[in-house]
Amino acid sequence: MDSKKNDFLAPAVCETFTPPPKIQLWRWAEEHFRRVKDGIKERYTTSGAPFLRTVLNALGHDRVHQVVCKCSAQSGKTELSYVFLCFTFAERPSTVIWVTPSKDEARDAFALRILPHLQACEPVARKLPTDDRTDIKSRQIMFGPGMGFYVASAATKAELESKPARVVIMDEARQYRTDAIPRAKKRFRSYKDNHKCVIITTPDQAGDNIDSEHASGTMRQWMIPCDKCGTKFPFFWAGDPGYEHGGLQWDQTEGEELDGKPVMSKIIPTIRFECPNPACNRVWRDNPVDRRYIATANGTDPDIAWEQTNPEPTPGHESFSWEAGMVPWTNWWELVEEFINAKALLRDTGDPEPLKVFFRETRGISWDDRLMHLSEAKALDTRRVRYNVRAPQEYVIRPARPKVDPDPMAKLDKFDEVARFMSIDVQGRPSLYYYYIVRAWARNGVSRLLSYGTLHSRAEIDQTARDWGVHPKRVLIDSGYATKDVYQMVMQSGNLWRAMKGEDKAEFRVNENGKPVRKLWQISSADPELGTAAAGRVTIPLVIFAKYGALERLDTFLHGRYGDWQVPDDVSDSYMKQVTAYHRNPNRRSREQWKKPNDKYADHYASCEIQCITAANMMDLVEMARPIVRDAQDTGVVFLPS
């Protein structure tokens, strides 16, 4: 054999049959990968953000077939894809498809970002073809048989369906068409045991494809140990669900505002991250040393700091999530300022877009309309009181005692009950069922939720009312749905139950002795036999109430601005979500003063509560304009103190 030919073949044969080295990808990246910024090559390092090391190792692991990173912008995510791409071409030769949201983005990504990084990585640069096999116009590089690189647009079905590939990298997948992710995943169907799917993106909408792919993996969270008490916790903000103490927070003094916004120069010195353990007073400040503590988990091995939260992931699927506050190069005050400005814009103009951008791109959290109203859920937590609602026969409300008891729970014994209502919201057809609450009221807006749930028959309603000692005159039932059935039930009660109906208004205006009076309710009548031969023979009282006005009163109760509106400390999440289903419409020009952010949100317990508020107002237990007192023979007064 010709010696020259031998010299030519030997290196190629050796390279082909040499097994890939067992190396941690993050170490390979620090040795070979170069970050290209403004035409300048920079050595890549993970020393400032060691949490990225575990993510990189998952990308390079042969037994991991899918990696999903749902994270914030400017937090190190972009380089992850470039590092993995270079590593694949250098150490795991195979065909790769890189998916972008659009054709324009595909062209720019290939020419301006991807190709410069491939050229800057020496092990890859040696393999790059120098002839026409690198085609910028068609966005592809043909390294050789079985090894090609293509940048495809998620907006074009043909580009996603034309080529098989062992590796598929999806960049900024939140901007894809709905069917793009499932379509792209079909590209590696023929590589059953050695494919790799990488999705690195900022999130979009809660419950979308990105959320589903993330939920199929390990759902790892970066856990930070407190060096004082040992408590482990993720990076979170004060007020986040699940945390009653600690997190990223600041002090905001009422009145220190400029043009309706807090003055940042006064807020910045107070920004801090507190340990969630109430017994620990450990605080981290917004400075490079403390931010590095968070990013390094105080020197904890990254593989240990990344705790798996999904106990049953799909085999071979890894997923991670992190936010901008975790990385040491991001000032916390910038995040706080962005949040405050977004909330102010939502309040002043009704525009939620800046807040959506904040949660998606700064916090790395999928957007849900409820994120606009976290304060309502937090406020409801402050209404919790330690008592049990499951045993009516054991529940006794004691009269107020003159002696002051220093025990903070003594207020349970200081509930001077005046009235007790059962409120019902009717649902379902053809078989009706009923959401209900039982609430006891004292004076000055003090009340306590005693029972709630669903019932399925008139007999169950009667029995529940008896169990809880509710007089039939104080059984309130919404007549807005299944109206004729409700009227018949009222008739069957001997006209003791009270039919209620809400109107979309804030108040009723009436004249009393020549003076205008604002009221939450008014008494009307309804014909239960309307449309039949018996029409006009009998009527029942109908309480019409101002729905928006009642919701306004409910809001003051929820936020503790009036009275003492209590719920049990073991109240269900379903109740809490429903009672906060309505929120003030940020569009001040709209006649719809209160609305649900999403029509799919259930509001049955909220409907029950505003009926109770109306009834309490009629008895002067809720402070509003005093109702007109009429003679019982004139109107059949609906509610009288016992």
C-alpha cells in the first residue's frame, strides 16, 4: 500500500474507531468552548454560576435523552445550547437540527451567533468544511456522511418534517407554533436509544407544551442551605405561594411615593433575602458576596444542590428551572424595580404585559392570570383562624366575656353571634346540585365560616340547615340559575327561604323622606308560576342585590380593611380559589367593575359569600347605608334579629 495513502487513512481510521472520552461536559466547555461577544472571544467559565455544571453534565450524559430548562433570560441559558452543540460535533458526531421560531430568526441565528461559536471552538473548527458545504443561505453545514447541521424554522412544517436527526435543539420554544414541539420531536424517532432532545427557553403560558415537557422530567430546584439554621430553600420572593416567611423582600413606607410609585432610592437599601425559617434571622443583602452565596449554594456540590421534585419522571428526562435572582451578576434592586413598575402599570392602565414579561423572562415562571392577583390569596391566608368546621354538634359560640384574656386565641370565645345564614349557589342540569356555606355573624362586620361544601338534594339542604341551627328564614338561595326550580323550592319552604338575585351594579339609589340613599339591595317580588295557568295567583319576595357592591365589601373583608372575616385554618384550596375568583377590572372605562380573569374559574363560594354579605347588610351587621325599614305586612320583612 502507498505510504502516502497510509498516512492519509490512518488518522481518519483512528478518529473513527476511537471511543468517545468519558468527560464532564462542563470541564470540556471550560477547556475548549469560547464565548463570542462583539467579535471578541472569551474563555467560558462556570465558576460564577456553578449551578450550570449539573445542567451541562445532563446535556452530555449518554443516558439522558431529554433536557428541558425553563429559566429566565440573561441567566446563562443561551451559552448552554452553544456549548452542547460544539461538544456534539467535537465528541459525538451526528446530525443535528437547531429549531428557531421563524425563518428570519433561523437565518440570523445561523450566520451571526451559531457559526461564530463553532469557528471559535478549536476541536470543531478543525472539522468545519471550507468549501460550499457550509451554506449560509440554506442554513446548513455538511460535515460528511451521517453528520450534518441544519437550522430550521418552527413556523414551516416542511423544514421540521424533511430530515431525521439524532439531536434536536429547540431555542426559545415559547415562541413556537402549538404543534411545533411535537413535530420536532418526531425527527429523532428512528434514534430510539441514543437520541437527544434539548429545550432551553423562557416559559410562556401555564399548562402549555413547555410546561408539559418540563413536568415530564425531574423538575430539579436549586436548594440553598442557610449557614445559620441549616434550612434548605429555593430562591423565592416574599408572598410566593407556600412560603409564609422570608424570601426576597423590601420595606415600603406608605406615603413615600412619587407620581404614585415608590421611591427606589428609599427602597434599595432595604432589599434583602431572608431565611424562610421564622426562628432564624439570617439575612442576605444585595451585594456581590451575598449573591454569590445564593448562586453557589454556599459551596455545596451542584449535583446535591439540585434537588429532584418530581418523584416519577419519564426515564431519561431531566428538567431544571431557575430565575434571574439566582445568578450573581444580576442586581436584586433591578428585579424589584421591574416588578414595582410592572405592577404600577397594571394598576394605572390595566396593561398586564409588563408583568407577564417580568414573570416569564425575569422569574422564569409560566404565566397564569392568577399571578396578577397573588395579594388576594395571601390576604385570605391572614383570615385563617384555628377552629374546625366539620362537627356542627360540637361547635358552640360562647358570649363575650368581660375579662380580657391575654391568650391570642381567646378571640374564639369572644364571638357574640347575632345571626347565622346558609347561602346556596345552584348548579347543574338536569340533575341540580348545590354549593353552600354556613356563616355566623356578630356586629361590626365580624363573621366566621362554619361549614361549606356541596349538597345534592333538597333533603340534604334541610338537614344541613338543621344541623347548623340555621332558621329557614335565613336560608339564602341564588335564583340566577334554574330560576323556576329555585322558586318552587322557596314555595315548598312555605316562603321562608329567600330567593336572591345579583345585578351587575355597585349600588341602588332610592329616595327616603326626600333624600337620596345608596343601598346594596332592594326588595322585589317574583311569580313562581309565570308562564303557566296559575300565573299571578301568588308571589314570593325576591332580594335583588348589587353584585359589584357586594364584591367590593368582600374585598375589604379579604384584605382586613373592615371587620374580622374569618375562615378555618384548614379551609380547602378549592374554597380559597373560588372566593378570590373575582378581581377589580383594571379597565376603568369598562362598566364591568369586577370580573374573573378567566371564565373557567369557578366562583360558587364567592357567590355564596356575597349573598351572605347582602343579608348581613340588611341586618346592619355590615356597615353600609342603613336599609329602609318597612312594615312586615307591607313587604314581608326578610330578615329580623333573633
